[in-house]
Amino acid sequence: MDFSSTRRAFQRQLWCGLGSAAAWPMVRAAEASTPPLKVVATFSVLADIAREVGGTAVEVSALVGPNADAHVFEPTPSDVRRVAGADLVVTNGLRFEGWIDRLIKASGYRGPVVVASRGVALRQLSGGADPHAWQDLANGQRYAENVRAALVAALAAKSPERAAEVDTRAAAYLQRLAALDRDIRARIAAVPAERRRVITSHDAFGYFAAAYGITFIAPRGWTTGSEPSADAVARIVRQAREAKASALLVENISDPRLIERIAREAGLKVGGKLYSDALSLPGTDADTYLHMFEHNVRTLVEAMSLGR
């Protein structure tokens, strides 16, 4: 063994460690002198992605909070003030937030606006592009990358240290999203294809369906802003019987009475709750984007597996 080369390598590691330790207070001082970016996200899913990617470099708030419906949201004067004081606004785009342009105009905000869905492969509907693109974790990775790029651009001149922190956090978060995506595909593939048919409140899971191989039937279109007609409900009941749907699932943003009515008329049971357009309250099953997917997949697999 070459002890001299080993000793030199150890000395290099020691000096590098000392150099890093000496630099650490300066990094912390730089962070302390640069306040976190004030980020306003339009709804809870985007807010969570921004927090995961931004870490201590950001202070994030959501206009539409947990268990709330962005489709029917009405901004308040306090929301106008929040947007006016933001350093960065994060939106989904694709007409999901029909109120956001008016809100930004009313606030006088002139800063950058990030469209998190930019660059995803869109699912087209008769009324245009389906806005629920975050329901595919491959798209979720694009969302995270778009948020990362915007945060780094905003921080690069003020605090390179914080910008580097964002890059590091984003890389780790993207790995977690990719790992969960692989796990979901394997878990759903284990359910027989003929069992992968469920009914939900509105058409929020089209991207999920395409990515993971489940058929979703919904009495409403992609927005919850209007009630389905009696004919539409009757059509869903017939479709549920003919397609032999495995279960009906309510959404956290929707009134469960519609699904309960369809369940009675179709002779099916309500098989649990899914989270589509909003996270759950902090400390509960679907309080982050990753937890939302984990909860939804667990609920779906259990519901589709009943009676196998």
C-alpha cells in the first residue's frame, strides 16, 4: 500500500473540508441578507411544487387553498394585495384559472408570471386543451423544471447561493417524482385491465388515464362550474352498467351527492375519495403533490380490486 499517496489524499480532503467549513458561515450570511422570494401560486398543487423546489429560498402562498375549487374561485381584496406584493406568480395556464388575468391586472403586478404547464403534451377536448396536466407525474416533472428555471432566474443576480440551493433541491425532487411514477405504473399494471374502470365527479383525470391505463367516466366536463343535466346523469348510469365500472369515487372539491345518486341508480358502491384539483389540509393524507398521488393510487387500486 502506498501510505504517502494515501496521506496526501487525506490531507487534500481535510483542507477541502476546512475550506467548506470556513465558507459555510459566509453562505449563511449571504442567505440571511437576501430575503426569500415571495411566490404566489394560483392553487395548492402548484404551491407545494414551488415549496419543494424552492426550500428556504422562497416564501409561498396559494390563492386557492386545500380542498378548494379553483374553477369557481372568486378573488378577494386580500388576494389582490398578495399578488401586488409578489416577486413571482406561478399559474397552471391552459385556462384553468379563468380569473388570474383579471386579478393580475387589478393588482398592478408587473413581475414574472410562470406558466407551469408550458411544454407538456396536451390532451385535447372539444372545448380546448384539458388543463389538468399535473395528473401525469411525467408532466409534474415538467412543472417542477419550469418552476426551477423561474426561481433560478429570479435569484441568480441577488443570491447565487440560493439559486444553487434551488438547483440541488429540484434535482432531488425530480428523482422522487420519477420514482413514484415508476411505482404507480407497476401497481396499476397488477390490476386486470377489465377492472380498471371507475366513475368520478368531473373530467379531471384524463392525463392520469392516458398515463397509467385507467378508464375514467365523469358526468361533468373538465370544469365543475355547471351541473350535469338529467340526461347526462342517465347516460352515465347506463355507461357505468354497460362498461361494468368497478367503483365510483368522489372528489375532495365536489359535492358527493351526485356520485351517491349515480351509485344508487347504477347499483355500485362509492369506493373512496380522490384528490384532483386541490390538496388536503396539512397533516392529512394528500397534503403534498406526492402524497396526493400516493393516496389516489392506493384508493384506486383498492376500489378496482374489490370483488376480484
